[in-house]
Amino acid sequence: MSGAIYVKFKDQGIEKATQAVQEDEAGNYDKALTLYLASLDYFKTYLKYEKNEKIKQTITEKFKDYLNRAEYLKGVAGQDNCGAEQGQNAAAAQKVKKAGTKDESDDKEKDRMKAGLTGSILSEKPNVKWDDVAGLEGAKEALKEAVILPVKFPQFFTGKRKPWSGILLYGPPGTGKSYLAKAVATEADSTFFSISSQDLVSKWLGESEKLVSQLFALARESAPSIIFIDEVDSLCSARGEGESEAARRIKTQLMVEMQGVGSNNTKVLVLAATNLPYNLDQAIRRRFDKRIYIPLPEEQARTQMFKIHLGDTPNKMTDVDYQQLGRCTEGFSGSDCSVVVKDVLMQPIRLLREATHFKKAKGPDGGTVYEACSPSEPGAEEMTLQYFAENNLADKVIPPAITMRDFEKVLTRARPTVSKSDLEIFEKFTREFGEEAN
């Protein structure tokens, strides 16, 4: 078969598939099923003759999508036919179906989408308080102003005074943007939606924008609400020639919902975070009233972070030690500090694994416990962790307390993950579009 002839099968398949999707969206499922099956026949014939593997792969993926949808609609049609047979008159049942199925199916579709989005509502608070977030006082104050005050003091926001409707947190990775969102979820007396791109992106044409619409509808019903979108750039990247139609539709719908045209969004706050602010579409960027830069933590904040991350783990650290840690970790992000502490917490375990001698000591409850020691210490006995495990004495071994020496060992190999060139990009964006958090 000549190339010109079999390519026509592809064109006809695309035409039928496009018509099928239109009928599917309109709720005309019987007609959509017929068109899907017709498109599959055309694609099947086309795939027999196409030699280009890349094109075949693309068409095959579409073929599978349409086949799955056709199988689903067959099931729906089967249920409808079964219901009609059980009724008094098949013709009457068909008439009722034509008159009412679209509205009913629309309602079911909305309920299905809402049920899926309900899973993004945080039912349990993350238990992260404002005080658990080291530094970033400016960002915390802005969030309190946007989240706490409108709920607790609604009388403040009347007339022309409106609460913020969109806040964008941007900055290098690991600086606490998502952690701030957890604090908001804990402290705010609001319904908190935690959304990622996978919650809103669907392979079915037209469903993604419906999910966006239903998300905001559900947020309005549950108001006061906060919609947190992490890595918002994955959903709202700058528009360009290579952009897919589906991605463009999602952005358009999100912009419409954030603008609140024809809807009451006064009690819905969109909170978003990104590490790539320049990748955001400029129209989406404009929808965020406040754009707050979350920079690398300063010395005092780093000092506090080490205290917070170490918590109540037994240690011999002093305030002077913590201050020294804050000074010697210039350029470290909050995440970098957290990783350092995680490594430090493993130091006593490594010591126990390598220990060849232990001695008896008095435990917190007054009982006998064993501590690792050097062979020359009084009371030292030659034994290893394996001995305690084999003799059911594992609970009698206690790790040594954390010391500044443990931190010094770890910091000799720890490195910051954010470069100076990365920081320059964020500082440039702040000068152009943002504001400082401190």
C-alpha cells in the first residue's frame, strides 16, 4: 500500500477520535463509543503499514488511551441496557435516558472528581508551629496577615480592605518553603488542600481543567480554605510554541479560577511554592498578590535550626557550640543543616558498631546499662554489639551523648547544595518581581 493511502487512515482516525472526544465531553456516550471504535479501526489499519517506530509509538499510546475509554463506555452502555431490560418498557427507558442522562452523568462526574480531590485535604495537622520555623520572620508575618487575621477577625476586612488571595513563596531548594506551608496548615483554622501536579493532570482531554474548576468549587464550599500548590512551575510554566494544548488549558482554567470572575474567592487563599520562579508564566505570576523570597538562613537562624533538629536527643552541646555551628555553616540551606544533624545522630551508632569494649553504668531508671569505652578504662570488658544481640541484652546498651566533636567530624565532609550563581538568579527575580522575607 502506498504511503499516501495509508496516511489517510491516520488522518481519518484522528478526525473520528476528535469527534468522539467532543461527544464524550457533551455526555453523548453512545455516539462517542461508536466514534471511538471507528477511530480504532482506522488506527489499527494505519499501524500495520507505518514503518517509522517513533510515529508508531506515539499512535500506539493514543490507541491504548482511546481503547481504554471505549472499554469504559462499553461498560456504561452495558449497565444502561441492563437497567432498561429490567424496566417496564425499553423505549421509555431510552427516552428517560436521553432526557436526563447528561445531567445525571455530569453530577456523577463532579462527585467522582470531588471524591478524588477530597484526598488532598489534610485531615490531620502536621504539628509544625510558627516557632518551629527558624528565621523567616517576614514570611511568617505575611502568612499570618493573609491566613490567620481574616479568619479570626473578619470585621477587619470590609469595604475595600480585602485579604490576600495569592501568595508565592520562591527561593533555593531546602530553604523551608514547604515547611512554612506545614506551619500554615497547623496554625490556620482553615481547610487545607495540598495539591501537586498529579492531582490535576489527567490523560483524558478536558478533564484536567474540570479538576481545577472542581478544586476551587470544593475550596469555596469548605471556606475558609487554603490551596497549597507545591512546585507550581510544573503546572504553570511559561507558554511557548512547544506547549501542549492540555497544559495551556490547565493554565487558563487556573488563571480564571484565581481571578475569581463570577465566583466568591474572598475566603480562598492560593499558596504556592517554587524553586524556579522564572519558569512561571507571567500571567500566573501576576495572579499572586505577594511574591516572597525565602532566602538561605542567616547565622542566627542556622543556630536555631541545629537546636530544633537535635531536639531532646541526649547531648552535651552548649549555647557556645550552637553559635559556633551557626557561624561555620555559611551558605547552608535549612535542608543542608537538617542533613548534617541526621548524619551527626548516626555518629554514636557508628561508635557502638566499632566498639570492642564496654563497661557497666547506671541507667536513667537506676538499672544497669552498658556504655562503649576504651580498653584501658577501669571496668572495661571485651565485647561487641553482637554479644548483646545474641544474649538478649540489646536493650541494655545506650549510645553516647552527642558532642561538638561529632558535628566537627561531619562538617569536614558536608557541603552546601546551593551555589552562588543560583542565588544570583533568585536575587535578580526579587529585584524585578518579588520582595524580601526578612
